[in-house]
Amino acid sequence: MKFTKFLALAAVTAGFSGASMAQELPSIKVLTVDVAQTIAHEAMMACRANGYKVSVLVVDAGNVQKAFLRDDGAGMGTVEVARLKANTVMANGRPSGPPAGLPAGAPNPPSAVPGTVTFPGGVPIKVNDQLIGAVAVSGAPGGDKDAACANAALAKVADRLK
């Protein structure tokens, strides 16, 4: 009986030591609350500079809200649309917007995935190729303008996303 317990303990110990030698834990970047708040503020300020009243949502890699701002005068629908744009980025790992290859002038199709939209204005936050979150803007007169505000914010914090 003692010999059986010894063999079981030896097998478990060998399994743990072999697993730890096989590979190291991955290193991941995390979107901090300070950077998320800065991104939200900069996106809102970029839109304000053009006279747009918007809502800005920043989510982390788990698609959990990290920062949110709704400018004075931004419509109530902008809150939900920003959330849907962030969901779209996190589900697809690319900017929100119409599907690739849509012919010029074709209407924007409805989203095939519940909780997502096909409107521009959601932009991935990446460190190298690692998706660490998204910034989504809603309320400017056109998704391209929402996306421009989001991209302006990311340009302001580019040195912090390394």
C-alpha cells in the first residue's frame, strides 16, 4: 500500500514539473483604468472640437466597461449604440462597420450577430497584435466621424499602448 501511494505521488510530482518546464505563462497587456479614461476623454474632446455631442465607451479585453462618457446634449440612443459598436469590435477583432466587400452605395445590411451593429465608430485598442479593448463613439453625424474621434483619441495615447 505504501508503495502504491509513493508511485501516485511520484506521478503527480512528475506531471507538475513537466508541465512547468513545457512552457511559461503568456505575458499579456492590460488596459488600465487611467488609459481607458484618457481615451474616453480624448475621443469626446475630438468630437466636441467639431461640434458633435457624443457618448464614448471604452471596454477591456473581456468586453467589460472600463470608462464611459456621455457629453451634455448627446442623445439617449448614443449610449446603446456605443455599446453595440464595442461589442462588434470585441466579437470580430476589427473596427465596427459594414462587412468587407460591400459594393459602393449599397445599403448597410443588418447585423447577423445579436448585440452587434454594422455601423462604423468602434475601434480596436491593440498593443502590437494583442486586442486589449475597444473604444466606441456614437452621436456624430455619421459613423466615419465617430471613428475619426476614436482614432484621434488612440493617437493621443499611442505612446502608452506599448
